[in-house]
Amino acid sequence: MAFPGGSPPTYITVHPTQVYESLIMLGVFTILWKFRKSLPHVGMLSSLGFVLIGMERFFIEFIRVTTPSIIPGLSMAQLMSLAILAAGLIKIIQIQRNSNPLGLDFSVKSEKS
């Protein structure tokens, strides 16, 4: 597929990554929708979303013509997607270690005179 009317115009054949991303993100949405009520802690759903979105973008960048990075073989978008994926994983680990991830105190204190 070529995009001669695109910005910038592309006359070489490229993959329709927009279509691939739309289909994959539909799958990500389905997964997140399925887990929306079953995840036990605040922030777990968004953290899972970061992980899935980071993975999606990392792998889709292998078939895109994109900006190279300082690491040979990886694009700038792949480095950013790895950072997003890492942030999601770190947050999941943090949530699992701490049953109260927001640090809120819900204990009821009785006042004794």
C-alpha cells in the first residue's frame, strides 16, 4: 500500500500499520474491558493498559518506517514504548506489594477520654 497523497507523500509500498494498530487496540480494549471489575486494587487497570499499549507500540514499530534511535535496530518510538511498558510493570509491582497504593488511612480511631 502506498500513500502518494499523504504527508509526506510515500511512493514506496508500506504496511498499513494504522489498520494493524486499530485491530490490536480493539483487542487491548477488549482485555481491559473484561478485567475492569475484577482487578482488586486502584490503578491496576491503568497499569495493565500501560503494559499492553507499550507492547503493542513496541512490536508495531518493527514494520513501520520510522525515526531511528541511538540504539541500533530500535526506533525512538520503541524506546518510548519500552519506558511506558516499564512504568506499567513497576506500578503493577508497587500495587501488589502495597495493598493501599494511594497511602490513604481508612482506619477508624476512637477517642478515649
